[in-house]
Amino acid sequence: MAFKTLLSIFLLSAMPALAQTAEKTTIQIKYDIYSIRTSPGPEQVITSSNQDTLVLNGRNSIEQSKDMSVGSERVQMQGSTTLGAQTSLSGNTYGWRVGGPNRLLYRVSAPQNDIIASITVNGKSCTFQMVNRLKPGFKEYMQWSLQLKANATYSVFRYSNLSCTIQ
């Protein structure tokens, strides 16, 4: 249930442009996370490599599988959700929506920050962007930790090596 609600993530149903070209479209995104957790259980640096596979099936639903590596630990999850649906877990609200004729947006609204992911499709190629922005008045990021299965705070939380492919 946590993956279905948290990452309904990270990340789709058919956008109008994709729905016209194929009944089923698969998008794969990859990214790395660099973070410094301050609580609970402070860790100097946490890095993870992530690969999400999103299947747009043309029926307004998104199937998503996630493969994440944190050090020697590997986490795999899968789930599905409806495009436009919002889900909440421990003060975090998230979900995918259409952001235009060729764009999907994923947003996590956490207590102290917002994560915004964007996939833009151009024919058979795509671009992927992802940012984590602090809300006014906050100096640390707070969001769900898959490792801890609880909210945690981070002094640094950023994304790098972002890529997107259409299969």
C-alpha cells in the first residue's frame, strides 16, 4: 500500500498524444538521489540509484514498478493508480496528473517541501526533470523514508543523472 500511495511514484495513464499512437506505452526513468539525513538516525550521506518503469495503458491508469539501490540494499515495489488521483500517507500527498498534451507531472507535497517531477514526450523520445523545493520558512526537507518506513528530515536532498526513455 505504501508504494501504491507514495509512488503511484515516481511515476501514469495515457496522455492524449500517447493515447493516439499506442494502446500501451512504457516509459523508463532513471535518477540518483544524494541526501544527508538529520533525523531519525543521522547518517552522513545516503545515495541511491533509482529506476522506475511506468506503463500507460490507455485506460486512465498508471502501472509503476520501482527498483532502488541504497548501498548494498535493494528495494523493489510495484503498484498502480488512477491518473489525477491524490493519495496521502503520513502528511505527504502525491499523485500523477496531465500537465499538457505531451506532459505528465508528479507532485509530492511533504510537510516542509515539494517534490515535482515532469516527463515531457516528443515523439519517441522524452525528457525527465525532478526537483525538491523547500517551502517558505523551512531549512530541512521532510519526507517519507523507504528505508525507515517513516518520515525523516534531511539537510540535503537532491537529484542527479536523470534520464528518460520510451520503450
